[in-house]
Amino acid sequence: MTIEIFLPFWGDPGLLYETVDSVRAQTRDDWKLIVLDDQYPDLTVADYFSALDDDRITYIRNEKNLGITDNYREAISRATTEFISILGCDDLLHPNYLDVIHRTISAFPDVDVIQPGVEIIDEHGVVGTPLVDRVKQGLLAPKISNGVAVLRGEEMATSLIRGDWLYWPSLTFKTETLKRIDFRDGLPIIQDLALLMDIAFQGGALAYTPELAFSYRRHGASASQKTIMDGRRFRDERTYYKKAIALAKQHGFKRTARTARIRLMSRLHAITEIPGVLRHGSRAGLQSTLAHVFAI
């Protein structure tokens, strides 16, 4: 079974090429890579792909800059295989990534989302485990029995709203699910959580296997960190948590609604960011972070 790997691109070309190399190093050959260049202002990127002698790789430069959400939508609209991945342009697949995904699909063919094991690397490729990832992987990720944890419906929604322990670029999705359930507009910072919650609200299923197969790049210059400093991150989170409470009540997910109302881990995350916001000297960031900690 061929899996299409979409690679929306806007960033460091050098890291992009490392990402492409990690796809080409897969132990399985049944993949296609589609790169969606969102008008990045370095035309040598196109030259790099022109020089590749690999008919499994397609390079497309968008006619105009779409932005992150609409470039994801572009990827989904082009998908033709039963399952797809939407890879980050600075992350790395391990050679066994597709092996892990295929084994999980074979065991649980009805799942909508697959999360393999992930390690964290910095901008230099050095492996580490920052506090946020120790919490994700040690406290929030589900306990494993028989090698894989499968969460469905309310159990999936409650787990994710307690604290989003998934790593979006590492996920493989059932294509039909992504074509049926769109991203929510107006939530660019946490669009991944909102989409995954909508999958859960519609009775979807998530399979988690801790077998290490992916390197997720985390660094201080990330878009996520910038949005904490300017206040957008936690403002968007508060907006979505209110929406999640309403959706959970609508679907009869009582545990999900209660967990979203308390949002303990989200508040604790905001507390850990306060020293960095203070060092940054951002008044808007501090106001938003404190509001997130104390607002009901």
C-alpha cells in the first residue's frame, strides 16, 4: 500500500533537504513525496528538486503564497492514497517510519490517525527532552498494553483536551477523514488540536505506538514560541477551550467537557512560560499568559 507524504515548505532549505533525505532512506519503497513550496523566496530550491533522479518525488511551487493552513488544505485536496502524512519541512523520518505505520494499519485498519514514537531534536539535530516533552511523553501519552494504545471517541477527545501529547508532523491520517473534516478557520496556532478533536467528536479513532520512528525539531525560533511572546498562543487556546466545552456538551462527552473547563495542564503550561515572557519583556505576552492561568 503506497502512502503519500506531503511536505508543505516554507523555511530553511538546508533542513528541507535533510527531511527529503530521511524520506528517501525509508526501508520501504512504497511511498510518494509531494513537496508544496509556498512561494519561498529562494529559487535554488526548485533547482535542487530538478536535479533529483527519483520519480517518486514531485515538486510543486504554489502559484501564490497560501499560508500554513491553506497549504495543508492543498495537500489534502491532492491526496489520492488511502493514508497520507503531512510532514514538517524541518523534521526527520527514521528509516522504519513507514514500517511502523504499515504494521499499525494492518492491525487496526479502521483508525483515523496514527502516532508513532517521537524523539526531540534541536536546530542542530541534537537529541534532548525539554520539559514540555517530558510532560507529553511521560504524563499525557496513554499507557501501552500489547504494543499499541487505541483511543476512540470520548476517550480520544478527553485525552487530547487534557493536554495535546501528539506531534502533528509525525502523524499519518486516513485520507477520507481529512477530506471529510476540514480545519477550523480562525485558529492558526492550534489548528491541529482543533482538527483532531473534531475527528474524535465524530467517533474517530487514534492509534499510538511508542516505537521510535520520528525526530521532531523544536527550537527557540519556532512559530509556537513567537506566538507565546506576542500573546496569540494562549488567546487562541482560551478561545478553543470554550468552543470545545460547547462541542463536548453537544456530543454528550461529559468527561471531555469537564476536562476542558478545568484545563489544568494548559494552565500549568502557561505558568512555565512566565519566566521566558518576563525575560522577553512582552507586555502583551505577559497579559495573555496571566489571563490564561487565572481566567475561568
